[in-house]
Amino acid sequence: MDRFLLSLAVLAFFALCVFGMWRGWRRQARAQSVEFPPFPEVPTEPGPVSLELPGLYVASTRAGHWQERIVTRGAGLRTSGTLRLHPDGIEVERIGAPGFWIPRSAVVAVATGRGMAGKVMGTDALLVITWRPGEGTAGPVEVDTGFRADDIGRYRAWIDAVPVPGPVAAHTREAGGTGEAGEGTGSSGDENSGEGQR
């Protein structure tokens, strides 16, 4: 009898913890739904694919805050997926979750990073795209979207293929320890790695 009651107590405690986590997730999602605009939908006809990168969609976070995962509208779900580069943007396909579209005109920086949203994967293990989805309640917002490719050796092709305006912002290099940055950014991969380690 005592063992049965103890088992019930442990089960109730576990259920309470799960409920608390669910409530916290819901509360965060509601707050972020007004802070972050909806991510753009993939166009019906996005055009030809110039690059394709299968792997794992890790997370999207507030730019420069690699632990601050965006969970609203399903953006926090880590799923298998594929990045596809089209003439006017990047398609983020997610298996079992809504995909979204990153317009080329919204891209601020493309670089590599070692971790995001509590998941550390090693030096230069992530391709991190910093972009502006639009206006939030406090004005324009920037987001870091992290993707772990099956073949991380293909990141260089993506960095070269997506030119970004001006120098890479400091928050991009620091988000999760970002390494290599795109051409024309004014920073070399070694310099960026040093920024992330400090």
C-alpha cells in the first residue's frame, strides 16, 4: 500500500511538472504573438531552386539572444527539414510543422554558429540566418534562425550565395558563438570565432 501511494505521489509530481512547463510555454507563446509578427508563408511559385540543404531545423530566437527561443505559432518546434534557396528568398521546410519563407531582402547576415536554444552542437555546426520578419509591437525585430545540415561542409556555398548588406552586426557573431560570416561582411571567420569565444 505504501509503495502504491508513493508511486501515485511521484506520478502526480511528474504530471504537475509537465503541466507547469505547458503553462509556461503557452504564456510565452501568447506574449511573443504580439511581439513577433507571423513569419511569411512560402509563395505559391517561389521559382527555381539553386541550393538545397537537408537537415534539422533547430530553432528561431531573438537575434543576439541564442537562448531566447521563439515558440509562438509553432516556430519553437525542432523538426527535420530542408532549406531551399530561391531567387527571391529562402524556403524553410519543416516536417510535421508549418514551413516559412525568408525573403532575400529581409536577410541581415548569414554565418555559422555552434549552438542555439539550449542545444550546443560544436564549432560551426549550425547555419544561422539573421533576418527581419517585419514589425513587432516595439518596432522592427530581428530573428536568428538556426539550421543543422546533414552535411555541414555545404555551409560555405550558402554563405557565398546569400550576399548581405554591410558589415555583420556584433549580435550575429555572438549568437551561440557564430563562426564564419558571409562575403563582404568585413569580418573573417577566425575573427568571428574569437568574438564568440570571448
